[in-house]
Amino acid sequence: MPGMTPAPSPPALTAPNPPAAPTTPVTSDDGMGDMDMGDMGMMSGQLGGYVMTRDASGTSWEPDSTPMQGFAWKSGEWTGMAHGYINEVYDQQNGPRGGQEDFSESMLMIMAQHAAGPGTLTLRSMFSLDPAMGPAGYPLLLQTGETANGVTPLIDRQHPHNLFMELAGVYSQPIAAKSAVFLYLGYPGEPALGPVTFMHRFSGMDDPAAPITHHWLDSTHITFGVITTGVTDGPWKLEGSVFNGREPDQYRWGFDPLRLDSYSGRLSFNPTSDLALQVSYGYLHSPEQLTPNVSQHRLTASATYNRRVAGGNWQTTFAWGRNYDDPGNRLDGLLLESEFNLGRNTLFGRVEDVQKDDLFIAPSPLVGQVFRVSEATLGYVYDIPIAKHVAFGLGVQGTVNFVPAPIQPVYGGDPTGFMPFVRLKLR
């Protein structure tokens, strides 16, 4: 969850876990710095008595030192924050399976927090106007997963996200000096599975394209029905979820049926303020609408390192995911991404390597075969403050895709992609 620099916890949570991250934010003269302590009011970590910068998407954790962008607000006894962006993108994917398209993607997250008895209640909401781009999403070479029409799968395209990405509540209660228990309910929400979702990881949030490892790492970030409970103890968190294993269908404006047919568990550890580690396992019952008889076992592990620098920040994430399709193949995916911000300038990069068996459909003779594909992306954004809480950005990213020899004729060699974009971003 991109967001903010923390403030002291509410009285009920002051004792548990003193902040490990720097209490003085890094700021710059151009107005692109983080929020200060006063902006944050009395907000605390949503799962216990730690700095709020540790919280990310759903109940996942990132390094305490991660800068969060957005703005804080206060109304009576409620405190909260808002964060979001709108990207307008020209998408050029080259080769026989590529395409050209203008599309807009967006996200708005609003969070509110209030003391409730001996604990803390946090309400989370996230919305997107992505459904306006159409159910087929946008061209993205080597991307797979979900469907645009309920009949054929999306291949070499990225699906749009739903209007309602998260409507969830979290209640946490201290049980010892450094420990707390919590309950998270979401419809939709995000279960305890995988690293921080790509659109909330500082290391990758400025890339307008989704990772091609999305369905190996964090595709469950929009799940229509989630119950998560867990315990935090200082730098440790152990949690488990029951949730709806089915990916969202092609009707992105509304709600999917609520089911609790899948489960997951995650262990998180933040040994220092600059490092976040997690391992997780999940059983996803019938995740793909077009292959309802196939369920999936997913393993993930990730490490995120964050480093504050004078006037900016540098964060890097390495993540591994393995999907066991039942029945089907065992498929691995690797991601390494990094983002360096210095004032108004942001440089980002991503390298991925993944095994896929869904790049072809019948009657192709290649249907069901496993191919290892890779991509390398480099991009840059320049931000200009245009209002107190809004920045206008000019950006561009380019990608080189690498495919094995048997499918190079289909893709036209090792094809490239190109995305210049403009954006408005809350800060």
C-alpha cells in the first residue's frame, strides 16, 4: 500500500513495538517528499503496534523504511489516508502477436482508522476505472490469465482490474507488549498469499505494465470473499486465510459470487527496518473460469530491500512463485525489479523469467506445451507537482521479450514493447 510516513500509535498500541523505521522523513526541495509526522496524526500499523509504513496491500508487509505517497486526513476521531493515480498509456507491442492501443488505468485507495475498545479498527477500500478499457484489457506480450468473454483465454494481453478492488475491514488487538492478534474480512479483499501486490510495491509501482509473473505471485489480490486471521510479534507475522479461489470473471463493474473454497498461510519477517521477507503457500480451488476442473497449489517466497537516500529512495524486490496445477504441470516464475527515486526523477527496471503452458490454444499443435519465456524492462518517470497533493508525470518504458526457438516464428523473433505514458498521482 503506497502511502505515508508514520506517527505514534494510538494509546492502546503505544507499548507493543516501537518504530524501527526512521522517524524523520526524507524530503526534497521540489515538494516531492514524503508526508511528515504531523500529517499522519495518530495512525498506527493496522495489524499491531508498529510503524504504519510496514503495511502494504491486504495484510502484506513491506520494509518499515519504505516511503509512502498519498495524503492524510482527519475527521473527528477518525484518521486516514488516500492514494491513487491515473495513467494514460500508448501501448505498442511489436511482432505478429502484438498490437497497438491507447488505454487508461487507474487506482484510488482510501483508508480510515479508529480506536475501538482495546484495539484498532481499520477500514480499507480500493477502486479502479480499468473496466472502462474493455474486458480484453491491453496488449502485453507473454501475459496470460483470465478471460474477456467467458469463452477464450486472454493471451498476450493483460486483463483489466475490477471497479471494486478491495472493500475490507481489519480489527487488531494487543495481547502482549509486542504482540497482537487480528482479523481481516474482505469482499473483495486479498488473502495471505504472495508478496506485496505489484501496484503497491515501491520497487515496481511506477511501471504501467503488469508483471508476466502476476499469476505466479500476486493474482489473488482481488478475491471475492476473504477471511484472514493471524498474530504479530515484533518483526514476525503468522497468518492464515480462507478465500474464494476463482479469479474475477469478465464482468468487471460488479461483484462475483462469494465463496470460501480455498486456503493459504503466510509467514512474514522484517528483521530490520530496511528488509521484508515472506514465504507463503496457497490452495486455489478452480482458479480459472475456463478450466474449472483444474485447481492449483502455489508456493511463493520474496525479499524486499529498501534504502533511503538523500532526497529519495531505492527499493528492490526478488520474488519466486511456483504453481502446481492439479491436474497439470509444475511451473516456476522469477521476478527481480528495482526502482530508484531522486526528487522528481524515477528510474525503474524489471527482469522476469517464467514457465508457461497457456500461450497457445487449440487447434495449435503447441497447445499445453511448457515454454520458458523472459522479459527485461527499463523505464523512467519525471514528476511535476501541480497542486498540494497532486503530481503530473511524464514517463516511458521499453521491454525486450525473449522466447525459445520453437515459438520464435510465432512471435517474430524476440519482440519488443514500448509504452510512453502520462499520469496524475496523489502524493
